Amino acid sequence: MCDNRIGHVGAQAIAHALTKNQTLERLNLRLNRLGDDGGQAICKALTVNTKLKWLNMAANQLSEPTAAVLAQALAVNRTLQSLDLSGNRLGSDGGKQ
């Protein structure tokens, strides 16, 4: 789903689907203009998703508020193994950590 301009509304629909996901293990949302609203919706879905192992949200206009929601989600999520947040405004390292 890379580079499809789904925006925050599309991200919210994907987030809803992720809460019910039983099979999807990889999701590439790079370059989709998610913004903080969309990014936070995806991050919140990670608190209940138990299948997703790989997620790319690079270059989606995400900033510090999304990083805070992500940190809370990752405190609960034990499934996600790989996360790419490069190209966002998440601090001096661009979200690489």
C-alpha cells in the first residue's frame, strides 16, 4: 500500500481492520500522508493486534505526538519485530530509534 495517499481517513480504516486482523504480518504504509491522526490510529491498533510483525510508516508526516502514542502501544505489543519510521519529524534521528 506504499505511496497511495490514503491520508488519515484511510489510515483510520486500516487501523480498524488491524484490530480484527488474524493473518496479515507485513504492512507497508510508506508515503501515504497519514499525518498524526492517521499515525496515531495505526499505533493504537497495535495495542490489540497480535499478528503484525513488520510495519513501515516512513515518510508520513508523523511528529512527536505520534511517537508518544507509539511508545504506549509498544509497551503492550509483543508481536511487532520491525518498524520503519524514517523520514518523519520524530526528533533529531528522524525516528530511526
